[in-house]
Amino acid sequence: MIKIDRFQVACTADLAQIASMVNLAYRPESGSSAWTHESDLVDGCRTNFDFLSELISKSDSTIIIGFRNNSLVGCIHLEKEGRDCHLGLFAVHPNFQGQGIGKKLLVFAEQFAQKQYHPENFVMTVLSARHELIEFYLRRGYRRTGVIGSYPISAGIGTPKLLDLKTEMLEKQSTHSAPNLHINASRILMNKPDIPVAAMAKEVSPRTTPSIYPQPFASRMVGREKRALGDLFGLSNFGVNLTKLAPEAGSALRHAHSKQDEFIYILQGSPILISDDGETPLFPGMCAGFKAGTGNAHQLINRSNEDVYYLEVGDRSAGDSVQYPDDDLQAQFINQQWQFAHKDGSPY
């Protein structure tokens, strides 16, 4: 088992990252090895920024998130409903599944709910077809109630691929929670991100998700490593990344933004800037900017035998879209989240 460094009550600044992780865990490409995924059963996104924002705006409603080395590794939603506490949106990042994160997060959430909401029971709704997930909960003291329902299409959490997909309610008495696992609910940070005064940029943990591109494009980002420096300090209007490119790696697919400006500054190495103007060698101390709306598609490629390090800065203007002239791909920035589609508009 690996350790969760801290638990935190999610606030608005966390929601885009939570949505990305939840969708990666629940709705990756069909056939994924992610343990919690249900792509073979449900189509579409599991959640989005607006849905999460509505959850945390309610009274008696909390999203607990867990971090390891400043990287988001899991989340769970708690909401008081009468004398019960409903648990949902339980997800662990695919890179950390099977390492005990889910067990610790569930126990912590139950202990937090006991102190915060004093419920008689914990209640959750799962897909009846998710037999391995139901077994996971049964081993942790939940029981089948026999309450079966239809998939909640109107909830906006995806469209079932099976005609008669059902849900099942599980229940557990709150007094049966396990306080002996030594997870102290006093460790939680209430809406207060752990923001440092300063940090060594290269010591910041890289992103746990190497790329948000759909396949087969995500596999082309092998060798690229991003450290989200701006997120570390809670910046929300623009992003700052320290990016490393191994030999033969690329910064991105060649692309052009409609509304978001970009800027890069080379710290180490000699990448090639490929744009509509041709190829331009870059060296340490050089910089380049890419104004939104020009249509000048660009990327960096490391053709050298040494690692390249550079800073990249970009704003987070709403309503952005991205064109990829060399690939069958387009993207839109909706509800603080990227959504990808083929050039004919069909989703990946």
C-alpha cells in the first residue's frame, strides 16, 4: 500500500482536475485496464466542471480529495440525505489503482462523514453489472438492499450502452465503520490548499496523466513530462509548466488555439520549433510566443540526444478551440475541460 500525503475538502480551484481524473478513471477508452472503468457499459463523460460546482455549492455536501506528492490520486463525494450519508463519485487515478488508495480514501471519507454529518447509514448506488465493484464494497461492510433502479439518464452522467442497465443500492451502518485503520479525520484541510511560499521547480512532481489526448494520439506523447508549476501555487487565470522532452519526444501535436495565447522559454537543450513558417532551431535563452487566433500551428520536437527543458505559459480563456492540421482531431475548452472529437465532429 502507498501513502496518501493529505486529504482536503475540494474547492472551485480543484474541480477541473477532479473532472479530468474522474473521467479518466470511469470512462477511458473501452478495454482499458483501469479498475473502476465502465466504458463498456456507459458512453459519454462521467462528470464535468459545472456538475461538480453544483455539488460543492450545496449544504451538507462535500467532495474529499486525496494527494500524494502534490498529485491528485483520488476523490469521493459525501452528501447528507435525511438520516443517511450518500457516497458517490468515488474514483482513484488509474496510475494508482490496486495500491490501497481506494480503501484508505473510503475509510477516511466514512470517518469524516461520521464527525461532520452523524449519519445512521452510509448509502451508495452502483451499476448492477459491476460485480467486482460490488464485491469490493461487500468486503468493506456494505450490504445489498435489494433496491434496484433504472440507469439515471436524466442525471447527465452518461448514456447506457445496454438497453436494460440497472443500478443497485448498497448500505452500511455508520457504526460499522473501521476506526482502527489509524486514519485521523483531523488531518483534513478545509478548503485550504497546501500552497508553498516557493519551490524547486524540478522537484515538483510531474503530472500523473502524461496526456489528455485520446488514443492513438496520447501514445505519441511518450517522453514528454510536465510539472504544473502554476497549479502548485493555486494560479487559475493562466498555467505555467516546466516541461521536459526526452530525445525524439514532442511537446504536443502541431496545433493552433483560437483564444488562448501561448509562450515558451528554452532553459536547456536545443529543440526544433515546427510551425507554418517552417523549422526553427531553438537554444537556451531563446523564447517564442503564439498569439491566439492566427492559425499558426506549432509544436516542439527534440531531435537531439539530450533532454530539453523549457517553460510554457498559457492563459485559460473560456470558449477556446484547437485545430490540429496534421491529425484527425479537434478540441474545445468547455466547462474548464478539454473535449476532443474527429474533424467530422464525431467524438472519440
